[in-house]
Amino acid sequence: MLKSIYCMAAIFVLSACGSNVPVEVQEFKFMIQSDDPAIQETAIALMDQYNEDVGQEVLLLTEYDDEANSFIRFENDLEAQRNILAYGTSIQEMKVSQYPETQSKIVYSMDLLFDTENFASRTGSETDQGSGAWKHLYHLFCHEVGHGLMMNHAQSKESVMYYSIPENSRETVNYKTYFEGVRQFFNIQSHDSGYQPGDDSRLGEEK
Ligand SMILES: [Zn+2]
């Protein structure tokens, strides 16, 4: 039974103007917006495992407001009121500097919103990283970060980007294809034989 319902991603598309080719800046500097130490600890653990699975520190952590461009936020009753566990948004901002010469940049960032109660119920000392609660939360986290990296929903039920996941999944989740897409986004060379440079499938089929 499919119980949990994910979000949709909102994507802001900006087109380049001017003659110079914009420089793409893909530095995701996260601030975790929660006062709950258990939630903070779990969010950091999720980021750590994500970076490990990518093979590079692509999600960075900061405690400073003026440094942060991406956020992990929590909202009460997100599931109760909107029937979603989380919501991931990709943000691209065009920034143009005029000095010393006109140079435009596309700065990527993301906003991740989680249902507080669902997230908190899967944190705590009993939640080790082999548990079903952790696997579910990691799946959810990867899915929302995927939206933050401009991924759309996928048709395959095994895909991390399928719109929904079973509460107690015993099915295989296809993280391999997912992280190949993530490495493509960051232009990270993969040692995996399945990696195909130039494959633009991460843009998805949903328009
Ligand atoms: Zn989704």
C-alpha cells in the first residue's frame, strides 16, 4: 500500500541575457532551521550519508545566516493539512556583476521542508542507520534533495524519484541510477560503468 505522499517541485527558470555565458555556481550551503537537537543531529547524519553516497561533499553545512543559501526547514501538520511528508524546491538565481566586467552567474540553491512530527518520529537513539525508520527518512531526504537538484518525478516505482513510497518498503530502491544523476548534475566523474556523459535524462519527462 502506498501510504506516504511526496511533494511536487517548483522550479524557477531564468533565462540568460547579455552576451556572456553565465557561470554556474552549485554550492549548496545549508542551514538547519530547528531548535531540536535530535532533529539537527539526524539532519546532519542524512547530509553526511548523502555526501558519502555521492562521493563528494556536495551538501555543505553552515551556522551563519549570511553564508546560507539553502535550508532544511520543518513545519507542524504538513502531513495532516496538506497530505505531504516533505517538499523540495529548486531555486536558480541569476546574478549579474558589472565590475570589472559584466559577468552573470546562475547560483543554485534549494529549500527543503519536512513535516516535523514525521521527521521527529524517525529520529532518536533507537533509530540506527539500518532501521526501517532511517531508510524511510533517507529515501525521503534523497527524493527532496533530488527536486532541489531539478529532478522531476520518475515513472518507475523503484526510482528514488517515484512520487510515493510504501511505509514499510521491502522493495529495492534504485539508488544507483539516482546518484548517477546527482553526479551528472555536479559534473562529478563516476567510477561506475553505468555513467554516461552527456545523458540529459536528469531533466526528466515531466514538463
Ligand atoms: Zn516529489
